[in-house]
Amino acid sequence: MSSHYPSGMARTQLPEPFAALAALAGEPTIEQAQLLGRALKDVPALQRWLREQRQVTVRALLDGQHTREDLAPHLEVTPQRVADIASGHLNSAALARKARQTG
């Protein structure tokens, strides 16, 4: 398999949850460049969708048999952050990004 990467340029590994996007790494064409550009432009929408899905999932788990303390180590956050996720509160980094985007 030939590589279209310049000599010495490392190829970034696609994170596992996004393996379905691997098709975007096909042969270099104008269409591929367009698809990649559209995908990059839609990253904020993807982040919103992921946050919403995480919120729904965490709420459902908290409504079931789990507590904030149960979930925190699995999500690698504090119990307070679990509560924030469930209520839809953004963390300070996400708030800063949102402020930059809305300018």
C-alpha cells in the first residue's frame, strides 16, 4: 500500500470510536478533499451531538440504579462533573470554545 504522506510526516491514528470515518482516508481526489473539508466544518455539530448523547445516557444511568459516585471513575471525572453532564452544564473549556465560536 503506497502512502501519500510526505517523507517523515507521521500518520495520525484514527481514534477507535471514529473508525467508520476511515473511508475518508482513501485515494487523494478532489471529492475526498471536499468530504474532509465538510467533515472538519461539521466537527462542532458532532461535538454537540456527542454531548447530547452523553447527557441522555448519563441521565438514564442516574435514573436507574447508579449514583454519581458509581459513574465518576468509569467516566474519569468527578461526581460533581457527572451531575453537570446529566444537567447539560458545560465545563470551562467547552464554555471558552463556545464563547470563541459565537464571538
